[in-house]
Amino acid sequence: MARQILRSAVLAAALFLLLPGAFPHAASAQVGPVMVARQRASQFFLLELAPGLTLSDRGSTLGYDVGLTFGVGGKLRFFPPRFFLLASFGFGGAGSRGDRYGAPYAFVSNHYDLAGGLRILIPIVGPLRVYADVLGGVTRVAGSLERAGAMPLTSDSWEPMLMLAAGLAVRVHTNFSVGLRARFDLMRGEDALAAAAGLPTKMQRFLLELTATMHF
């Protein structure tokens, strides 16, 4: 009798492990927490690629910009916004050609940005989210100016930078979203090369960027 009871218990245990569909409540109890843990883990980190266009940079024509951002954060319980600490690296360039007192010139500027800050993200409806970024850091600005009948001029400097951005994102997958962001960069210094070319000397940039973000 004892052997039969032992055999029945072993058989039941084997069925429980091999055929979870036969015990739906037990299966959900095992699988459910794993799925919830994975969903929560997808909120902790982000890696974002942001290629974009520089629409305004000291009077230059259209330029380009590429940024890569890493973030870590999540949401507070019973509070809809998500908060992420960000670290960002980017580079880009812009330029313009024209005439200055009847002499043609060519102005080119490249920049390399390093910044850190905060993102606040708010779910709107369904997969739609809006967010705002505030970052501070430094930018390296390297430029050159060529003028007819004059020696070429170059400059290379590091400037403190404030980066402000607002974006719209659509979560197309648990681990992936796409969106559009408007960004404004403000630097403290004045650009002597731009002044020599007769361009605005205030060092600031306005950009429109496409974003592709991995969440994990």
C-alpha cells in the first residue's frame, strides 16, 4: 500500500512538472511572476540613437547631428511619470558659403558634445509618450573660415553647454520605441570666426532629431 501511494505521488509530481497546462492555476503562479519581472526590467535602462538635422547654427545652412544616449531609471509606485538619469554623447557639423564685402567665404563648424542630465517621461494614451530632457555638459567646437585673398582661420575651443529637448515617442514593442525630438543647445561663448564671416556670433543650435530607443 505504501509503495502504491509513493508511486502515485511521484507520478503526480511528474505530471505537474511536465504538463503545466493540466494545472492552469499553478502554471500561472509560476510563469506570471517571471513575466512581470521581465516587464519591469524593461523599464530600467534605455539606449537611444538620435540622428538629426541642425536647422540653426550661427546662420549656417542645414547641418547634421548624431547622438547616443544611455539612461537608467523607472517610475515611482502610484505615480505615472518615469524618471531617467541620462548620459549623452553626440557629434555633428554645419557650414555656410557667401560673400563678405564682395569676397567669397566658406565657413565650417564641427562639434562634439558630452552631457548628463534628467528625462521626465509621461505616458499619454496607449503606446504614446511625451518627455522632456534637461542636460548640462561641455561641447568642443572646431571651426574653419576660408576667405578669398586672406589666410585661412581656424578655432578650437571647449564651451559649457545647456541642452533642452522635448520629444514624442511611440512604444512599438516592449523593448523598442521610435519618435521625434526638438532640441535647443545653448553655449556661453561667442564665435570669432562667425564674426569674421559676418554671421551671428551667438553659439546656439536648434535641431530636429529622429529617435530609435531600446528599452531593457
